[in-house]
Amino acid sequence: MTPPKISIIINCKNGGPFLEDTFKALDKQDFTDFEVIFYDSESSDNSIEIFKKFKRDNYHFIDGDSKDSLAASRNKAVKASKGEWLCFNDQDDVFLTNRLSEPMKRANQDQSLKFIYSDFEKIDQQNKSLGKGSFGKGSFSNILLGRANVGLLTITIRRDCFDALGGFDERYPNSQDYDLVLKVMKDYKFLFIDKVLAKYRIHEDSMSSNMINDGSIYLETANIAATYLPRFGSLVRISEMLTKFCYRRIMNLFRV
């Protein structure tokens, strides 16, 4: 059997309140050569029932371990997938109809692309728009220093690139996407699509809100940035840049 062009990875833990919106959006995609890998981390709500309600032949269920970090869960889901390209659609986010077709159009035009991302819209629990989510010009240095951002829900990455980078670094349970984006932008060809292709939901029970409240994300992102900062100047400047970086990251997290 020919493998699908795209694997959509959905990691779920008690995603019931918004999961139906996620699956309804996948039913409306204008690009259909994809599979869904639904990795459930021992949900205690109706998430599995919702998955069964929307299940198609190309939807695959993984009974995950709640003890795994999000990075580990995502890596396990990717390992079970077969697509040439990978996308990540968290349990409370929504893909627009052209979320898959737009990056595939660009990939067909330029076979050397390894990583494609786009703008996204922020929404609240009632689907009310909170404005665009991306900002700044995407580049390695701008992402590193918090002058720009990349939403994981907009990423489309070639499997061979993801595998070459070792997948998500499980040392960073809260910031694995930031680490991956930096690695890609440092060494691979990427493209930004200046269109909103997905909706990022903000609510008090979201993973992002929990990470902000926990505070560990700040230390993780600072540690990741510190591994690259010597590229930008002498040791005298590193402490100043790290301070500015931490400030921008904190401000950006609260903006999201």
C-alpha cells in the first residue's frame, strides 16, 4: 500500500471539550492524501468516544502512557506514522480547509524545501478571534531571540528532516517545538506562507497555559537559547542577550 503524503499527529489528554471541532475541520480538508495518528494519553473524559465517532480508515489510534512527556508522546506518534510529511494538530486547535493543500503546493514547486509554516489565528473557547498569532520575520536569529515565532500547528516538515534531527528532544518536555524549529532553521531550507492556515485556541486548561503557570518553560527555552548564543558575539554580550531573550519569551507567551 502506498504511504500517505502527510501524517497528522494529534496528541490528546482529556481533549473532549474541543476535540469535535478538531476532527470536523479535518473532514473539510481539500487535500485528502493524509492519515491521522491519534495518540491518547489515558484520557478520563470522552476523548476516545469522540475519536471513534469521527474515525475513518486512515485514522489510527494509539493507547498512550500518561507518564510520557509531550515530547516523548509526539515522538512515539511520529514513529507509528508513515507519511512523507508531518503535521501536528493538538487536541484544541483547528485546521482551516487549505491547511494541507497550501504547503503541498509549495513543496511541489520546490523539492528542496524541508520545512514549511504559516500564519495562524488565535481564538478563545467560544471560537472568537483574538487576532493573528505570528509576528516578526522568520529567521534563525529572530526565532532564537524571541523577535519572531512559529506556531507548531502550522508546521509541515519532511519526515527525513525530522528523523535526521532526532525528532523532538525529550530533554525539553515543554519547549521541544522551539528547539526543533531552531535546528531546522539553522541547517535546512524553509518557507513561510503568509496566510492564516490554522486556529490556535487559548483557554485556561490548555497545555500552553499550564506550562506558563508551571514556569519550567522559561528555564527550558533559556537553556536551549544558551547553546546558540556564542554564535552572536563575545562572552561579554551573552548575559545581556540572554536577559533580553528571557524577557521576550515571557512577553510572547503571555501574548499567546
